[in-house]
Amino acid sequence: MLRLHLVAPHLAAPSEAKVSLVTVCSWCEQEGERTVLGGDGSASPGGESHGICPRHLGLEMAKLVGDLDAPTPVESRGGLLFKRDDLFTLGGATGGKLRACLSLVSSCPRVRGMVSAGSRQGTTGCVVAATARALGLRSEFHTAAGAATPETDWIRAAGTTVVEHRPGYASVVRVRATAAASERGFLYIPWGLECSAMVRGTAEQVKNLPWSSIRRIVVSVGGGMTLAGILTGMERLTRDARCPVLGVQVGPASSALLCDE
């Protein structure tokens, strides 16, 4: 039995007593307007930070990525079929995690900034950094203290602040990241994009698979969100969408699990 624990998208409620800056929409400012996203609106221009209002968020999202649910292509190479979700891209980030991140942002009534948490070797921080840079938002990535990695270097270069924690247990990092999001009134992006948006977005991508030509699906497994999305999408389709699914996890103790779904 496949057991899924899905974390719902979470918008940290702003604590106005702790937020010292007024946040205004930078896109509205460029048009000569003033839209306050947070604070009491009384700060001087020097005491302001910038976010994006719902109207401009919708416009920018449409311009940057178009339809989030548009299917990515399936390519045939050497007798194998490849689902090219890597062709869904923005600012150097790609794939299902990017789609999920954008989905969380687009569902937010106001975006003052973003806070994420994850491994120094993971891709979550890169996805959030790329999204924040494209939308002109402030962002933080919370992770365990340790040596720099290519991922943390990339995140910093994209303009996101990397906040390191000791002890670096995942539970500690998560708690401190959510606390930071709450204090700033920022959107919290779950660790590893472990959320229903990730599952839903991947499930939509299953619809254009050529089921009559598929004998088995092979997918790499990290946190399991992509696998969960594939199985969810297959369950929603007709009985024609049935084949073995092989989830492959590679690491110090590599293993593989064949699921008949």
C-alpha cells in the first residue's frame, strides 16, 4: 500500500508587530502607482521593500511560463520514450519542482517574498531562487551549516540569501524556516516541494503519455513526489493507463521497487 503524507501549500500569516518595512508592488511603482502589500503604508520610501501584487503576478506568470498545466513533450530515442519535463524551464530551473513552486506562488493572494528550506545538495533552493529572481522578489533558503556546494553557490549567485543552521537536523531547519517566513510575512515553500501542488502538477503531465506504446515506466525517486504524481495521474485515467512503474532510488544503499499499478 502506498502511503502519502502531503503538506498543503502554506502562506505564513504576517505578524505586523514584527514587520518593520512596508512592502509595495515594484511593478505598480514602474507604472506610477502605489500598491501596498503589507505594513500600514505610512513608511517613507527609504523604509519600503518590494513584492508583487496579484494583477502583475498573473501578467508576469503568463509571460514567463504560460500555462502551468501545458503538457511537456514525449520523445522517442533508441527505442525508449522520454518524458521531457526538463523542457519546462525558468531562469535555469526546470521540471516538476519548478512547476509546483510557481503554482504555490500563483495561488498566493499577495507575495512579499519567499522562504524555502532544503538540503545543501538539493534542487529546492535553486528552484525558489530562480523563481524569486524572475519575479523580482526577496528570498531566503534555509539549510544545514556546512561546506558550500554547487547548489548553494548557484542560489547565492541568483540573489537569494542562504541561512545556515546548527544543529543542521531537517526538523530544526524546517522550524526555523517557517518561523522566518511567519516573521516576514513571506510565502513558505515546503522542504523538497513536498506538497499537493507537486503531486497535482505531475499528475496532469501523465495525460499525454502514449499508453498503447508503454510497457513500463521507470522514474528516479528522491522524496517520492514525482512518483506520487505519476501514480495519482494514472489512477485518474482510464483502465488503459495501466503498466508496471519502476521507481529507482540511487544512493549508498541503492534499491529499486517495482509497483504494479
